[in-house]
Amino acid sequence: MVRGGGKDKPVFTPAMDTGDHVIVINADQIKLTGNKLEQKVYQSHSGFPGGLKEVPAKRLKAQQRADRIVREAIVGMLPKNKLQARRARKLRVYLDAEGLKRHSGQKPQPLAL
């Protein structure tokens, strides 16, 4: 997890993306509180008339797409500016710890919360 998007680095500039890459594992173990599992709906649009697609969180979790739930939550917390898409590309979300093997060459370091 990145603290402040790289604000602790000596080369920090607000108009530049100097943050680190983030790897989230075990996304399939998320728990939604209250009635969010039944009521929360994720929307996407194809750009064509009538192209709105709505998928409830319960169906995403049942289809083993909990990584999308976590990704949407994290990207929604990023600042809404020109750097949002670039920062979102540095986020990797995996359902289980098997996805961490892909990044073993980069020697990721766990962050204790």
C-alpha cells in the first residue's frame, strides 16, 4: 500500500506520478458490510445507445470477480485528475496469493497494516 502516492520520496512533485506499484492479494476474501452485497451495483457502458450494463456485487463475487470490486473501490479513492488513469495502471489486484508469483522477480515487500 502506498502512503500518500509517493509523498515520502525526495523527488515528489504534485504534478508528476512518483508513486510505487501496489499489489493486492486475496481479493476473494473481502467482506461487504450491511446490505451492500445485494444492493451495490457496478455499471459500465459500451458507448452505444442502450449499452448500459449493470452487475450486482453478489454476482461479481459469485463469478470469482472480486478483484473488480476491490479495483473499483481503490480507483474511486484516487484524485480525479489527469494522473488518475496512470496511477490506476500501477495497481495489481489478484484473487489469491498465486498472483504474487508473477511479481517475484521484482521482490515485492509486504506492508504490515
